[in-house]
Amino acid sequence: MRTSINLTSSFSASDSLILLQSDLLGLDKFGLSKAEVDHVKKQLKDKANPFVTLNQYNRMVFVIQIGDKASSPKLLEDTRKNGNIIVAQLNTQKIKSAVVVDNLKIQGISTAIAEGIALGNYQFLNHKTGKQKDNSLSQIKIKSDNLTKAEAGQLQNQLDSVLIARDLVNEPLSYLTADQMAKDVAKLGKKSGFKVHILGKKQISTLKMGGILAVNKGSVDPPAFCILEWKPKKVVNKKPYVLVGKGVVFDTGGLSLKPTPNSMDMMKCDMGGAATVTGVINAIALSKLPIHIIGLLPLTDNRPGGNAIVPSDVITMHNKMTVEVMNTDAEGRLILADALSYAKKYKPELVIDLATLTGSAHAAIGAQASVLMGTADEEIKFRLKNCGLKTHERLAEFPFWDEYGEQLKSDVADLSNMGGPTAGAITAGKFLENFIDYPWLHIDIAGTAFLTAPDSYRPKGGTGYGVRLLYNFFLDIANKK
Ligand code: BES
Ligand code: ZN
Ligand code: ZN
């Protein structure tokens, strides 16, 4: 269920309340009896209780004591997690709307609770027939001196865009072919005000995007290449920012069919990078941020059909380099390489690609962070990693030394698409480095884009990882922070 978020200056006696407190004085103002106030105080003495729930039959009241702690990444994440527990309780009681009353002096807490609630309230019901089991909660109102109307609007845009990314990832190939994804992105662009230009197979061939064409060869469905653009009249950047997202709508591995049992089952998530890029540009356009930004989405499935590429095939990429395809399951780097090479024409300020690129990234650090590497300067990396801490969409930077690239030598072509047995996430990044001539960052989201079990407000399935991270990164740029 989508959760709408509005500011309010009042609430009524029948509203369910989420009270954010520095202390427990004056709780009677919110319609709590003396016995209830005593109960709240007793419960919160036990530090193991994150908050207290009062079920007053016609409404629920939640009391969260934050104290006078300064805002920190941990406090924000704990608050999001509390929001996720609260939304489950509200839905159990079939409550439709609740008011967050922010009695704190610090910023960011009412936003975090709203994030936990709205993201925890997500459901993917597109393919459920019959009685829709929609969650009851559809609205939260926030009463706060710490949040402006503009910030509340940005929060809504950001959260709506996370849900869009999740929906795209959760759609199976039976609905979301490359062509369908391009159409869905174009429809979204119309609605939110960003431009979408779709290149079909013919144009991809004319542009000699040999990586995309090679990966698509074993498929019955054509590839597509989407160019998203948000360029308002007033912008803070002379040269555009470009986001590139891996858009493999399903990855069977091709003829190097996925070897590990069950490892193919979740591969509808392999367009997670493209979904995130779509979400970020959507949020930026909805918020009308003064930034010129372009999104590039190479889209195809990876199948072992009739004319599929075989190991040892040599292909010529968009940048004219030749690649020996030693493993058809290392397909993401082939389509990304063409998109990264295409991005040169924009003379970008910075390019960031997001991709469910390697099992190696997931194996190295699990789902707790995405893997970051690239050539952009230290200050940009520092700012992005900081946004990662603030949003809890964290980044772990891996080394990017030249020696790793030596594993990609081929006897017959300029490059092999396979590295050695170790450091697979880094050699994948090193492969991509051959196709850039601008400041660039690569984010491997193989561990974070999709979960096989829920983790608090991150549901099972698509997480929308990266939308909040990059939206906040660009928000800071727009605010010239
Ligand atoms: N799509 C996969 C990577 C992946 C793994 C994404 C797990 C999400 C969860 C990618 O195309 C792939 O198959 N990579 C191979 C590369 C190898 C053959 C060099 C891998 O990581 O094993
Ligand atoms: Zn693969
Ligand atoms: Zn893949």
C-alpha cells in the first residue's frame, strides 16, 4: 500500500498518535489517563523496550522516547525500524491513518519514522487475483516544527520512487520484458515530467552496441536502450550527471547456464540497477531539483536460445574494443560497457553506474552494504559514503588497483570478460574502466537489491536500494552543500 504523507498542525481525540518524546512530561495532553502514563513510564524504564503501544480500541498511541540524543545514523535507522513495527501493529488493528507528533528539538526523526512506516507498508499485489489484501494504513500526518512543507514533499517523492523501483524489480519476466520495461519507464516519465527516449534493436545495431546485441542473441525478445533526461531551466551543474543501470530483465546465465542450485530463481532482480536509476530520476523530477541529469538503461534478457553467444566468441563493443566472451553469465559488464561508452558523448561531470553485477560482491559483504569503486575523486566518494550512512544504504569501498585488471587479459581479443578465481567484484569493475573517459563510480548492488527474507522495512524481494542514497546525494548538490 502507498502511504501518503502530509504535514498537519492539529489532531483530533480519535486520531492514532505516534509520539516522539524527549521526556515523558505532559503526556496527558494527548488523552492518556494517569494509569496509562504510569504504564508508559514503567515500560520505558526497561531500556529493552524501544517504545510503548497503547491500544485504546478506537485508536492506538505509540510513545517513543528519543531523549536528548543527537541525531546519528544509528538513531535514524533504529527509528525507521520502529516505524516498521508500528505500521504492522496499525495494520493489524485496521487503522487507516495516524499522526506523528514530533515533540523533539532535533531534526530528522519524524522523517525517519515516516520512512520506516511507508517503506514497511509496501506490498506487491500486481498479480494477486480475487480479494486484494491491501494494508489498511494509507496516510500519515506529521505535526512537527522540524520539517518544512517542501521537505515533506521531497520525502513523499523519495518514498514513492523507492516503491516504483521495488515494483519494477518484483515484476517477473512474464510481464517485464526489455520492451515492456522501456514502455513502463516512458509512461512514468510522462507522469513525472522527465524525458524518455527509447532506442530499439535497429538503433542499437546502428550505434554498434556490440555488447548489448551479443547478450541479446540467445533471446526471442528484442533489447531496448532507454535514455532518461531531467533538465529544468535553472540548473546548478554545467556538465550533466549520468546514471547508468544494469537492465538484465532476466539472467539465466546464457549458455554458461547458472551452475549453482537455485541461483537462477531470483534473477528477475538483475535489472535492479535500471530500476534504481529510474527511481532516482523520478524522485529528482517530481521534486523539480535544479540538476541536469541523464539516465541510461541498457535492457535485455540473457538466454541460451538458438543463436546465443558461445564461450570464446569475440565481439566488438560500442567503443570499438574487442572482447572475448569466456563466460556468457558475465553479461552485465557487456551491456554496461556499451552504455558507459555511450555516456562519453555527454562530457559528464560524473557517471555513477548501479548493477547487480557479481555474486562476489554479495559473498564479500552480504546484504549490509553495496560495493563501491571507481575513479571519481576522494571528496565525491566521501560525500556519497556519508549519504550511505545517513540513509542506511551503505557503501563499502573496495580497492581498485591496476594489478586487478591484469586478470582480464585475452589471447585473442583486447579483453576477456572473465577475471580470475578471486576478487570477482573488482575485476568486473576493472573491465568497465576500459570504457570510460570521465570521473566515474561503480556500485555493485548484487547483495542489496533483492532479499530472500525480509529485513525490517526492507521486504522480501526488491528493496529499491540506492534510490534514497542517490536522491540525498543529489539533493545535497542541488542545495550546494
Ligand atoms: N547477475 C549476476 C550476478 C548476481 C549474483 C546478481 C547474485 C545478484 C545476485 C551476474 O550476471 C553474474 O552472473 N555474474 C557472475 C560473473 C562470473 C561469471 C564472472 C558471478 O558473479 O558469478
Ligand atoms: Zn550473469
Ligand atoms: Zn547478471
